[in-house]
Amino acid sequence: MEDIVINWFVDFPKNWATFLIELRASIPLAIKVYHLNPFLAWLYSIFGTYFAMILIVFLLDPISKSLSQHIKFFDVFFKWLFRHTKKKTNKKIKKYGPWAIFILAATPVPLFGGLTGAVAAFVFDFPAKKSLPLLLGGTVVSGTIILWLTIFLN
């Protein structure tokens, strides 16, 4: 997978590639392949992932509604995505309330972390004012865990 990601971003500046690639992959890639300073790799990764979360929180509703109205595939996809997110996160939301968003964002596991937390914030209708700080905090925690694992396990 590392080769695929590197090939996609071969002509990108290393800091932009790190910003655009999802957090759990971008930190190890930035440090081990691009040889970026670990702090900068962490910082670009945090900002990139948080930027994607902000987009999800503010734009998922209008985009999903518009696409679903006009294209059947997107109607099916968004219904699946929202059902899947509710099924995956419902117990945590019931148990922890808005703090579940933080927990999801802080989980350093691909496909079950920050972006899932952002979708859950949207699906469970948490206000942006409350969810965005929790998403940022969780992303910082997750990024820090990935940074330390990258540095000390290799």
C-alpha cells in the first residue's frame, strides 16, 4: 500500500502529501519515506485530518442531500454510510454522549477513528460548536500515538 500512496503523491510537495493523506498512514509515510521532521509530519497530519473532519461536519448534509436527490447510487451509498455509522457507534454514543466523538477520533485504527467520529457527529446531530473541539482533541491524541509508535517501533 505504501507504494501506491507514494506513486499517487510522487509530484506533490512532501508537506502537502502528508496533509492530504489520512492521519494513520501519513505520519509513518512522512517520517519513514519522505524523511520529514517528526513534529512537522505530526502537525501536517493533524491539520489535514482535522480539515477533512471540518468538511464532513459542515458539508456532508448538503452534499449528501443534493447527490441523493439526483443520483440513485449516492442515495444508496449515504443511506448505507449513515446506517453503518449508527450501528458502529451507537453504543458509544449512548454510553459517552458527545465524548464518544473524542473517543472515536482518538482511536488510532484505520477506518475507525477521526473520520468516523466526524460522520458520527453529523449523523447524531451534535452541534459543530461542541463536536469540532472534541474531534480536534481526539485527532491530536491519535496523531501522538501514531507518532510515538512510528518513532519507537522502527
